[in-house]
Amino acid sequence: MPQQTDYSYRPWLDADAEPFIKLRGISKKFDEFTAVDNVDLDIYKGELFSLLGGSGCGKTTLLRMLAGFETPSSGTIYIDGVDMTEVPPYARPINMMFQSYALFPHMTVEQNVAYGLKRDKIPKDEIKRRVEEILSMVELSDFVKRKPHQLSGGQRQRVALARALVKQPKVLLLDEPLGALDKRLREQTQFELINIQDQLGVTFVVVTHDQEEAMTLSTRMAMMDAGKFQQIGEPTEVYEYPESRLVANFIGSANMFEGRVTQSDVGHVVVTSKELDVEFYTNHPMSIIEGTKVWVAVRPEKITLSKTSLDASTNQLKGVVVDIGYHGKTSTYRIRINNDQIIEVSVPSQKRPRGERHSIDWDEEIYLNWDQSSAVVLMK
Amino acid sequence: MKQRRSTFILSMLCFGLAFLYVPMILLIIYSFNYSKLVPVWGGFSTRWYTVLFESEEMWAALGLSLRIALVNATFAMILGTLAGIALVRFGRFRGRTLFSGLITAPLVMPEVITGLSLLLFFIALSHLFGWPQRGFTTITIAHITFSLAYVAVIIQSRLSGMGTDLEDAAQDLGARPLRVMFDITLPLLAPGMIAGWLLAFTLSLDDLIIASFVSGPGSNTLPMLIYSRVKVGLRPDINALATIMIVMVTIGVLLACWLMIRQKHLLDRDANTK
């Protein structure tokens, strides 16, 4: 990564920048169950931060603590420098978009959006102006008099967004904002969300279980498991340099080879797998004590397939094609190597295969290669 | 085969329905009987309705029953709603299980026991404080104790079906808890509350056993009047009275059902089109 002197777009790289949201030692216990376990987190102004993880990992509990619906068992929440830990939800400068949208069924679109402003005792004409403004921004000006059940899923989602944004909160929390939409609408809405966030400069905190959604939306993302953060970073950082097998497997998929470090120099390590009887050369920034048990992780799209053996300076394995999944723009090959492990390789459909259905066919013997900069060495 | 099975099922259904409703239909038909002898058909007439409407005793009983039913339904609705909200929304407060049991116990308690225990209670109270006089007050209080349970159950099931998202959202938008209650919770519960009110109203109008235990001299409710007259002998004007009561209760129950179904539809529709 090139170092920048201007940190305005990436304030998390600036050691002097003051975070907008600060969580310090936050835990939440429900009886015996610890949903969130002693977590620290910094989120900066104007970020679009994603909390990512499987169900039950504590991401929703964390979001609900930010909104004020749950009180932390211990720890402190600062928002814009103010301690908000004990402040009830109605007094926080934060609004939330619910997964269910939670539109009031007995109110029209207009009344739904105006509800928050009315609570703040804002003059009537200003409420009217702001409601009109935000509804035209989400392109719902023609639906003001409709009740929520008369709207489509996508329209409800936009009403929910408008209702949360109209109060101009310091932070907007979004719980699975696109979860209920179909695939095409979801992709389109992703970019709309980013545009709106850009226009208003509000800090977004998004909870999602969809890793692609998180990578598309976020400035940074945090991967959670069992109430703790596994890794926090920019999408490219988390995807290209996962810190653990858990992260590598949850965000995208990865092929893992177990082995021991047999040689370690500045810049790269050699990992030997006894089972496979091969050595893997992998770039690694730090040296590792020889003999340490590690895993070499390679993403499916970083492996190339060839019918002939290449020179031995790259990492090479030999295997047999057992399955081919054709997706159109890519194909996934499942290849069995000599310890019966199945390796997934993603091959772009750059050329149209001539004659046969696939350029490499079932049961064919094949060589797998990857560059030493493409893999990562994981210690846990 | 399929044909035969469906005719079997159909005939069972007809038999079942006939078993339940033919007696009531007969009663309604015989209320329009001209003859003074109840089981003998003497031609169509509304004379027994006229006799009935001229009976002062009947008007007094009807008036008392309606007054009790109205007051009972209103109190039961308010208390039952509060109990339902407490049970669903206040989390696991201390003694919640006990409270829940106490609320629903009257649903399964034999009416004779409820009636007897309430009678003893009222007697003890009037010995100690000279209050209450047995009659309107005691019957109403007795009715509230059991109708409240029905309302609480209806409200409880509505609330737990609703989830907390809507109330959370209102709080998130700046509404304080009391505001949330009036803006969101109560409007969404309104159909359930009205259904509960109607149910409590008809339950009270129907009750004979508990009312007989706790009523005092000169305070006869309508079911008590019917029962005491039938004990002396069948009279055609009682058929007319019973017909009126059937109609009133039917309207009440149908209204309550319609409201409950309508609210369920509303909730389902919101859930489906998410």
C-alpha cells in the first residue's frame, strides 16, 4: 500500500485523528451467554463501516448497543466525544434503519417520515419542507399518501431510509439494509446507498452477513466471531491479507495447506507439507520461528491451471479434475490432489473453448500453480 | 372412493352442526308460536314478544345485565390490556410466572368455586367495612375478575406477534416511552382491545352461575330471570327473551371474531410483503 500524506479519505491511517465513535471495553452478557466480549472499536467521521459475521456472532447486539436498545454490561460508548453509554435511545443523535424496516403500518409514508421531526418540536412548515426534500431524494414523492402495505419491498426500504435520515443524525445504523431485497435490486441499491452517504456525509454503520455487500459498501469492515473482532480493515486488506483461517474462509473462500516453517528469511518463508511432500514459497513480511505450524492459504482465483508442468520455481501441485461448476463468466474447478484434499480453482472464461465443452475436462490430470506473492501464511 | 369419503365427511359435518344449532333454531322458531303451550305449534305470531316487552321485571333485568356488561367490559379491557402489556413487554420481572398464572387462573377455575369464593369475600368485606352491597357492584366486580383474563390473553398474543421493532423504531426517532405507548402500541392493539371488550361484554351477559352466587335481593340479571322462570315451568315469552339474547350474543361474538381476523390479516400482510 502506498503511503499517503493526505489522510482525509482514510483517517484510520492517521494516528492523530480523533474517532467519531469510540467503543472501549464493551461487553454484553445475557445470563450466561456472552454476546459481545470486551470489544474496542474506532469509527471515524464519514465512514461507511460494516460489521460482518455469521448469525449469533454479536454484530446485531453491538448495533443495538450503539442505538441504545441494549445497555452494555461493561464498557463505554463515546459518540462525537460524548459518553452515550447510559443515554436512552430517544435522546441519542443516532437513527437506525431496521432489518424489518419497522414502518408504522397505521401511518402514511409522509407521516412515517415526519414522525421523528415532530418529536423534536420542529415548526410545521420546516417539517413539511424537509419531508418533501428527503422523499424526493429517495424518489418517493408520488407515494406520500400511501400506507406501507401499498408499497413494494424496494419502496419500503427507501421509506425506512428516508425516515432514518430526515433527522440528520450524526450516525446512521443499518441492520441488514438490503437483506430483504432480490439480487438485482440489491446491487442497484448498494450504489444508491453509497451515493446518499457521500452526499450527506453521515457516518454509516452497517450490519450484514453478506461479505460481498460488505466489501462493496464499506470504507472499512470488521469481521466478528463469538463476540470478538477477528480482523478490522479496508475490504482489500481483509480480503488479500486475512489474519486467520476463520477470516480467510468467511470472506471469500480459500484453499488451505497445513505445514511447518522450514526456512524463514526477511520477506518470505518456506513451508513444508510432509503429507503432500512439497515446499511452498510464500511472501511474508515477518520472519517466523522454524518448526512453527502454519497454514498456507490461496484464493481460488489466484491459482492457474495448466496441462503441462511449469518450471519448479513457482508453487506447483498436481491433481485430477473431479468437478466443474460453470457460472458463465467464471468456472469453478474442483481438483483432487494426492492427499485427497479437494482444491477449488476459479478460472475466468476468457476464451471460448473450441470443440469441447470445457478447455479442461473431467478426470484430466492437471498442474496447479500460483505465484509466491499470491498466497498468505496464517498462524491461527 | 374419494367421492364416498367426502360424502361421509360432509354428513358428519352436517350432523355435528345440527347437534349444535338445531336446538337454538327450534327455540327461535317456537318464540314465534301463537300457542300458549310451548311444544304445540299454534301458528305464527309475535304476541310473546309483546308480552315480554310489557313485563317490567324483564326490563329491569335487561337493564341491570346491560349496565353490568358495559361497566365490566370497559374495566376488563383496560385492566386486561395493562396486564397483557406488562406480561409481554416488561421482560422477566420478579414474580412474572406467578403473575401470569394468577391472570389466567380464572379461565380454568370452575365457576362454582369462583362464585362461592367471591361470595365469601364480599360477605367478609361488608362485615368489616359495610361495603359492598350485594347487587350491581358485586356482580360487576366478579365479572371483571374473569373477563379480564380473556382480554389479557388476546392482548398478550397480539403483542408477542407484533415484535418490538415498531416500538424500538419510534423510540429511536425520539419518542419517549409513554409517547410510544400512545402513538404506536395502543393504535396497533386497538382492534384486539375492541375484540376483548366485545368478548367481555358477551361473557358478562351470559353468566348465570357466578352472578347467582354474588347477587343480592332484587338484583336479577337476565340469565337469572330466565332460569328462575324456567324452573317454575316453560313459558313462551321466555323463548322470545332467549331469542333476543341469542341474537345479541351472536352479533357480539361475530364482531369480535371479525376484528381479530382483520387484525391478523393486517399483521400477515405486513409480514408477507416485507
